Amino acid sequence: MNKIKPPHAFTWLTMPDLPPIPEHFIERGLRIIDDNIKDFARNDKLGRDIYGIYSKRTRKLVKKQEEVDPVFQVSYDLGEDWDQWVKDNITPKYYDTSVRTVASYADNATDQGPHTDGAKLKLYYLIDPGSADALTSFYVQPGHSMVRVFDNEYDIIYADNMDDLVLLDQAHFPARTWILLNSYVIHGVEQAIVGRRTHISITFPADIISHSIKFK
């Protein structure tokens, strides 16, 4: 199987020329999360997870030589009118779009474990940071390239031992701003995700960035 050509080396970029998300979609996303997330630990109502259920209960991280529980993301559809807005205002070609929030089966979990998202880039619109201290971190695994190469959009890397990683970049993502996130690079969110970190995302093939994302 041929590998998918990865994008150029970068971690994240702001996209200030893309239009802001209309408020009624944000309000809808928050309502959907409120309706579905409160009892997830009891009834496993986790929303749509295109990667399956890996790590929801079993994943453990190693951080500063201690085993810790991670948070993870769950996602929910925003409706056909949202899909049409994305096609009309952002890009007509994409893999997936949803509102996403963090959850955990452990009361003391604060870090989303390092991972890649497969052969795709992500537009990321942060609604609620979860905590003023929350940092998006990018890493490289020694012996591997910064930008990983994948067979397909579902070819995920989970880097559970954070002590083995080399930190490349860290950032407090701005809210209500489109971020282009290079999800070919190992990344995660650390430090005090104690609230409901929530964002809307759009994932798409790396090869469309130069001619399909609409710069206004």
C-alpha cells in the first residue's frame, strides 16, 4: 500500500481570514453536549467515535515516571445545515466535522494523551478552553520524523509514555479563532483540563489545503 504524502513541517497556524462560526451553531453544539455527556460514564453514551472505542477505559499514560489516567474526546454531529455551512464557507471537501468535548472515567484526569489523527489536517475552533492553564503540546518521538507518514486517515499513533517524547512546541490556543492543526505531528493537551474543553473541528486531506480551503 502506498503511503499518503504528508504536509510540510509545521505545528499550528491561526487562520484569521476564515469566517467565524455563527453563534447559533455554537449554541447548538453546547446544547448537544449538555444533553449527552452528563451520564456517559454510566451508560457509555459517548457519541460518534470514528476511531472505535480504543483507550476509553484502558489507556494509561506515563508522565514524570507515574502512571496517570487520560481524558479523551467524544464527538457529536451538528446537523445537515452545519455541513452545508462548512461546504459553503470553508471547504467543500472534508472527511469529518463535529463538536467535540473531553471526558474521562477517572476523576483526577487532566491530560489528553499524545497522539496523531492519521493522514489528515484539522481545522480547530476552540469554544471553551477548559482551563486557562491548558496547553496544546506537540512532540517528536526519538528516531522518527516530526511529521509522520500514514497509510490512511484512520492510521493513528498513540504515544502513551510522555517521558519518551521530545517537546517541540506548546501553545494556549486562542478561543473563537480558526486554527490549522498539523495532526500528522504527535500532539495532546496537558495541564489542568479541569473544565469542559470544547471545540468544533473539520478534518480534511492535506493535499487540498492549497486550493480548497477558502481564504477570504
